[in-house]
Amino acid sequence: MYVPPAPPGAGTVHGQAPFVGQLSADGAWRWDGVTWAPWTAHRTFRSAHGRALAAAGLLSVWLVAAVVLVIAEFGRLTLTNRILSGDLPTRAEATDSDNLVRSATYIGLLVLIVAAVFFLLWLHRIVANNHALGAKQLRFTPGWAVGWWFVPVANWARPVQAVNEAWRAADPAVVDSTADTRRLPASGSHGLIAAWWTTWILSSFTIFIGVSAGTGTQNTVSALHDSTIAMLVSQVVRIIGCVLAIVLVALLTGRQDRKAGAAPSTLGAMPPPAVAYPPPLPPAVI
């Protein structure tokens, strides 16, 4: 088979001329069979504004459900305090309290799951947009920015790293985002991200304590009292975290939109050749 020589400086693949789809050394250009084209040209920036509104709206609905659960848990705490002090509530009071806590828990969990789905859809769009805007050397793909949330142990650190990278890559002041520019203090993560993730970790930890206390071998009023306190603390911390998440969604979406509206990313110099490649096969050369 006839193989034409590679154009000057175009690079080779296993000693042969470059083929359709090959990337330039800097990863900014792609050979389409006729000429070099910007690698991000086929990717379209789509604002995450719509997904941000959906995620923030559902998180706001969860906030309402969470406040109801806090009220229900506080009512249960009041009952346990009465019992421990010798003032026994009626059966109806105990039943009503249990039903309110159970209903608020189930509704809150359902809304939280739906809100989490839309939050992850928003995050997927944000990370995809940073790729589309030409950010280079990104550690996280859109898929793994979402996938790490479901990997045990790793989901304690990887998700916040993905959000942190997305924040740095969306810096409107940085034309070409690279691993080096994202390490600069000016492109650093917002303290909001650290606060949001801290509340998430603390709420998960206190939920574990509350569940453990409530399902232990000592099924006593005192154990229920301790479990209720832990669940109340967890819920309050998670409410704070939810507010921070809503603010984060709004700020990061706006930050990325501002970058998209700025001057387009400057590509490196187009690789050679100046002539089209590949040239036509010579007659009868097979």
C-alpha cells in the first residue's frame, strides 16, 4: 500500500503519516483528513443556567422539607425529655410524633434524591463546558465528575476535587486554563467550596451517629433521646450545606457564563503542513 510521506512537522504514528483524528502535540488541534481544525471546534458550549435553576429550585424545596423534619425531631426530643423527667405523654401524642417524623423523613429523602440527580446533571454540564471552552489537562471528565460520587471511600474526596477543578477552570480572567494556571492563587477555589463540603461530611457523620444510637442494642428512651439530638444536629448542618450548595450552583454557573462571553481561547500555532494531506494516490501504485 502506498503511504505518502508525512508533511513537515506534522508528526507520525508508528512511523507512518498521521491519520484522521490524530491530535497535535499540544492537544489543541485535530487532523480531519484535509486540514488541522481546533480540537474543541466540535464541542458546543451550552450554558448550565437551566440545570442550575432546576437544581437550586429542588434544593430549595428540600429546605422546606428539612425544616419540617427539624420541627418534627424537636417535637420528639420534647417528648423524650418529658418521659425522662417522669411526665409520660399520651399514646396519641407519641403516635402523632412518630408519624410526623416518619412522614417528614420519607418526603425529605425523596426530594433530596431528585435534587441530587439534578445537581449532578448540572455538574456534568459544568465540567463538559469547561472542556468545550478549551481548558487543557483537566483531571475530571464530565462522566467521572458524576461517577466519583458513587465510589465508596473515594466519594469522600473526589467529588469536591472535581468541583474545585471546575471552579478554577471557569476563571474568566484566565484565557487558556491549564494545570499550571489552575494552581495559581488568583485562580484558587472559593472558600465556599470548602465550607459546603465540610457541612456535607459533618452531616453524614452525625447521621451515622444518630442511626447507630437509634438502632443499637439498648432500645431505651435515653437511646432515642440521644439519637434524636444527633439527627437534629445533622439536619441543621445539612440545611446550612444546602444553602451553600444553592449559592455554589449560582456562582459557578455565572462564573462560567462570564468566561464563555469573554474572548475565545487562544489556540497554539497551527501545526504544519501548509499543503493538504494526504495527497492523492499515484495511478496504479498499490
